[in-house]
Amino acid sequence: MKHMPFTNKIIIKLLYFAFIIFSGKNSSLAQEVKFVFKPGEVVKYDVYYQFAGVWLKAAKVNFSAQKSTYQNKEAWHFVSTGQTLPSYDWFFKVDDKFESYADYYTLLPFYGFRDSYEGGFIVKEYYYFDYQQRKIISDVMSSDVKRKIDTFKMGQQPVYDLLTAIYLVRNLDFSKMKINETYYFWALVFGKIYPLYIRYLGKESIVLQNQKTYDCLKFSAKVVPGTIFRHDEAIEAWVTDNEVKIAVRIKAKIIVGSVYADLVE
């Protein structure tokens, strides 16, 4: 794939990569979990980019969770959308949508979808999870990559699409993590399965752009190889140290500048 302008990744896709780092250690394929999120939940973020020492608000990202059905099975229906602000569209317009269905009791993914328009560059991804046949079907294409369909065999460790992994994180037992301890997981990114990890860095209070203060657990993460980050653990994230476990800030150092996303509501 061609190298796209760095704004492509820092505006929207960084937020998704940052969130999946918390999908962690929940490795059971059948274990039912009591989830901390509820049907009808909506979470919103503002995304900022640092240029020449100035932080500029460039985009908004929203997440929603609803109870639904998928092929006659009870399911979570997750949707996330991300768009640049109108004042930024003239420079680099982004319009992204991620959507997924996952088992209502285990959060194992059934289906994942991505439709992205980023500065004229188009990406589409479809993932189908077949637990009877123990396989994952990947169907991806982009403006410079022809449509490619692959089939992956399921192993002992679960594999998650990006959006489902966002919600999986909030059910980790962070209290058992030790400082500098790492946790590995598997994630699908543009038709490939990557082994990634998170590193727990301890507790820290943080003040957001809205001047609200949160007591958080801080993490760094190994990022997907070949992207625009400065080093392997370029992403840092702060997750609320309570039963809700929401990421309130995600920050990354990239090749040119920095980017972060702050919780709005």
C-alpha cells in the first residue's frame, strides 16, 4: 500500500488502534462476562493534532452500543463514526464508519465492517467469524489494493475486529496488573492478524481539555508495524480507575508532531 499523508492516520485511525490495545488477556472463547457498558451507551471524543507547537481540534469520533440480533442470535451492535470538522475538510477530509456484531454474552465477534474515506483514499474491510467451521473470512480492498479475500483458521486464542476489541477492554481486571507487566492479544487490521501487546505503567491523574480531572490507569502499547509512529510503544492511554473503565485520553507521538483524543461525554 502506498504511504498516505500522515494526517490520514492521526485524525481517525489512530484512535481505533489506540483503543484496541486494551483487549488484553480475556482469552476464553466461551466464558460469559458481566459487561460494564449497557445498551444505549454513547461515548464521544474530540481529536486534536499538534502542529508547530499549537494544538488544533481536527475531528470528532463517536461510539455507540445497542442490543440487537445477528443471524437469529442475541448480539451487541457496535457502531463508531469519525469525521473531520468542516473547518479541516478543505485540507484533508475524513469520513469513517466502523460497525460490528458480537455475541451478547461472550463478546466473541460475529461480523466486523469498516468503510473509510480519508483525503480521497477509500478503504473497505469485512470480517466474518464462523465458529462452527472455526474460520475467519477477510474481505478487504482500498484505493491502491485490489479486493482480496482470505480465510484464517481459528486458534486457541480469540481474534477480534477493532471495534469489538474496544468494548472488550473494559472488562479486563486491571487490579491484577503490575507495573511494566505486558499482555498480548491478536487483532485484525486490513486483512492481517497481528500479535500486539500493552504495558501497564501505573496510576496517574490527568486533566482534559474540558478541565475535568480523572484518576486513571496509564498504559503504553506496541503499535502495528510499518505505521507512522515514532517507535514501537508510541501510544499512551489513560483509562478511568473505576468500574466503568473508559479511555479518557489517548496520545501518540508520530513522525511529525503528536495527536491525542479527549473524552467529551
